[in-house]
Amino acid sequence: MFEPLAITDMVLALLAMIAGLVVGRRAAGPTARLRRWLSIMAALVAARLVVALLILTGGTVLAESRLVVQVPLAVLPVAWAVRRPSRTAAQVAAAGVLLSGWWLFVPFGAQDTWFVLAGSTAALVAIAALGRWRRSGSRASRMPWPAVALLLVPAVGLALAGQANAAAAGHHHSAAGGISVDQLTGPRDREPDVRVTLTAARGEVRLASGHAADALLFNGTAPGPEIRAEVGQLVEVTLVNSDVEEGVSLHWHGVDVPNAEDGVPGVTQNAVRPGGRHVYRFVPNRSGTFWYHTHRDALRSVERGLFGALVVEDAGRGAAGFERTLFTHRWPAAAAAITAFDRADQPTRQAVEAGREVRLRLINSSAEPNRVHVGGTPFTVAAIDGNPIEGAAPVGPGTDLLLAAGGRYDLTFTMPDGPVTLAIDASAALALSPGGTAVPAAPATGALFDPFTYGSGAAPAPDDHDRTFDLRLDDGFGFGPGGFGYVSSSINGRLYPAVPTLEVVEGERVKVRIANRSIVDHPMHLHGHRVRVLSRNGVPAAGGAWWTDTLNVAPGEVFEIAFTADNPGIWMDHCHNFEHGANGMILHLAYEGVTTPYSADHAPE
């Protein structure tokens, strides 16, 4: 509901700003024509008020900037001008509408609300005073002072935003203290149980269709080799960079590794340059489906192939039935991204004996959510992001799964006599059948699986929290690492590196409210921790406990999540749409007493 309302509000604001420019230009013209344009502008402003009230039904946090700043700046001056039309009133009304639209397209943080409101109000008062001065008839009074007063507010706002961004550029985002990140390592005093070397190099990826493109590969393949380990085993991975000029690192997505092993350049290590190497050592403490990918220049490097699967099993479990790991990936291409399961961008088939237990591990390595259609059999969502679901029950055939960017689903079912189809679209489709000869079913769309209500028997989440944080996600114009532009990336009115760090103390229970006020999805990923979903849009979570590490927050959604601060370090918390991350949707979670020796001399995305 929110996304169309937000788009409607943007259109209304733009139309109102155009009307405001006309009103300002014709303020000194014939009264009848002025009244006509004032009426048009008033109707648009009234429509914005109605839309803002509808948005308010989704929660105060979604509508607060509209109702506290944007709508009052437009409604009050316009009401005055309609009631008592004059050149001065029309100019003030036009200025109010323009400022109202400006603050919609240039989001600001809640901490800046009173500055924005006071500065904008002062500009309107100044324009009204200048209108009275203009009647004196002096030559100086006829200069375009109202325009100067109007432009002063956005000019000062942009200057302060740019200054805040510049001041934060060298900030390490670390809390004061005496423990360095590079001391928080995995075990160094025992032999590894699993030892792997991953060599990153330039190469070529060839899809099933024959499409070939320049790529970045681990050990000559993309996706990279699947790594398997058991809970409690020591995993040692040596990363070697052959010739990837951008630099490489390895982030273990969803695994609560020690902070020094997290693979974030500028925070937990330096990027591995060509000819260099870096050793990661960690002990997985829970089983599940995870994955690894570079965290250096991830926007381009992950989509080109620097990623792979990490599967952690319970000790002694061994293989049972049929199991397959599938990446849903969008490979870059000149015309449009090519969707595939791994490298299969054409329908594929695979034989699975009827009656066999099947586990499919789905991982989304794309920047956007992928909707996967599952047809031919009931199935159980056994785990989300590697976390088993309490009371999980089969869902009907034809159900769709919305897989967040970076997210994972484990699907289990007993292989039927007929075919089972997984499909993203007509090209990216897989058919499992006893003989391996069945073709994927025709593309279809079914009911969407909702993890919020899935499962049963969850113990209530503790309701006491030591710290609570609010994250407001917006899109609009702002200063990012690439300069000023339109980006879908701000957190609390700031872009990285100016987003304030969330500081916690080890052992604290932390609650975070995330409100998506933009018009695009934001898959928020906290490193080093898993979080429990408490509520969505004010409704407490039902079903089994929903634990996740990559939460897709759709437009208009407000989630409350909680976690325990039990893994000391300085951790990234960012949108896993790497374009949004590169534009500035990044912050850090820092434990008291932890510092980093590494310098963020480049964007960590």
C-alpha cells in the first residue's frame, strides 16, 4: 500500500512545485488569474495532506517528516493566500510549496527536524517582510530578494550536509577503547579440520546459453567452490589474489565469525591486492546454509563471480537423500542482466529418484530480491538464513518464495512420482523428475510465502532491552561517496560515512526499529549476529521464531528486530543491494572498548 502512496505523493509534490513557480511568477499579475493558479496549487497541497494521512495509517515513523515539516510548510501559507490573495501572500505560499517539495526530495534525519522547520519558517517570514518592504517603492526593494530568501534554506542545508559528510570521511566508526579488531581472531593454536585455498583471478564465465562475459573467478569457476564443514570444526581458508586489481576479501555471510575474520576492508582488514594473500580461521557454531563473497568493490565484483556457498552441517549428520545448492544470480550483460540458477540461464533437468528426501539450498547472490516459484509438490521451508523454523509445516505446491538479496531458504520435500519445478522466469528454471527427462512447467505465479506467520511453537521474545535504535531508510538527493546525486540510500538522513555508529556494550540486548520510507526494497544485513523479528508494522510476530541475518524491508514496512550483543567488534550493518550500499546505505555497530587500526580509504562496498 505504501509504495503507490509514496509515488503519488512525489508526483503531487512535483506538480505543486510547478504550480508554485507559476504562482510566484504571476503574483503581481491580474487577481483573477492568480486566484486560478492559487486554487490549483491549493488542490494539490490538499491532496498531499490526504496522502500523508493515509501513509500515517502505516505508522507515525512513515509519515512524521511529511506531517511535521512538509505539509505544514505548504498548507498554512496556501490557506492564507487563498483566504487573502495578494502579491506577498502568493509569494509566501509559492515559497512554502517549493520548500515542502524540496524536503520531500532531499530527506533529512529526525535529529534535523527542528532546524529544517525553523530555517524554512524563517525564510517564509523573511519573504513576507520583504513583501512589505517592496511596497516602499525603493530601487533596492525591487531586487529579487524573495528568491534569495527562498534559496538560502536549501543552500545552507546542502552546505551543512556536505560538511557533515566531509567531516566523517576519515572516521573509523569505532568506539573508544583498548581492544583492537585484529586481536579478535579465530583459533591460531590448532590444526584446521577443513583447509581450503581460494584464488581470485580474472577470467571468463560462460552460461548455459553460450553467453560469455569477462568475470572474476575463485579457483577458475563462478560460483566458487562449495565449502563444507561441521559445527565445531576449525575452518581455514587462504585467499590468494592473482590479478584482481580492485582488491579482494572474503566475508562469511551469515556466519558469526570473530570480528577479525569478517573480511571488510577498511574495518577488519586491508583488501588483498594482486600478489597478496590473507588467511581466515573460524569455527562455525551452528549448522545451516551460508555463503562467502568479496566485500571489496562488491557492487561489481560479486555480480561478476566472486562468491560461493558455505554449508555447515551438524557433526556426524552426513549426506541424507538428495541435496543441491542453487544460487539465484543475475549476471551482468550489455543489454540487461541475465537471470540464472548458478550459470544455468536456460531450462535444465535433473534426475531424482521418487521417494527420496530432497533438500534444496537456495541462495540469492543478486542485488535485488528474486521471486522463485515452486511447483509440483508441497514443500517445507526448513530454514531461513541457516536458522531452522520451529513447527515448520508443508506449504502447497505453486507457492512463491521472495528471496532477499543475500538471503537463503532451505526447502525440503519427498520426491513425488511427477516433476517438481523451480523457476525464476522462463529461462531460469529447473525440473526435477524421477527419470530426469521432464521439462520445467510453464512460468506461473502463486501465493507468496510469508515467513512472518510461518511455523509454530515459538517461545516469546524477551521484552526487556538495554538499548533501542531507530533506522529510517529514505531515498532522495544527498551527498554520497560519489558526490551529490539522487540515491536510494540514506539512513536517518545521512549517507555513509556520515551515518552515526550504533554503540553497544557486550552482553546487552538490543532492539532496532527499521522503517523503509523509500520506494524500493532494502535487504538489511547485520554482520556477526543473527536477529529475531519481533514485529512488522506494529503487529507482533506469529508462528515460529523468525531468525535472520538479511531482512528484506519492503517500501512502507516497519520492522522491530532484536539481538544480543555477544560478538565483540566493529561490524557493518548495510543494505545488501550493493548499489545502495555503494551509494551510502551503510552504518556500523561498534562495541564499547573496540578500535580498528584500518583506515576506510575507500568505500567498503
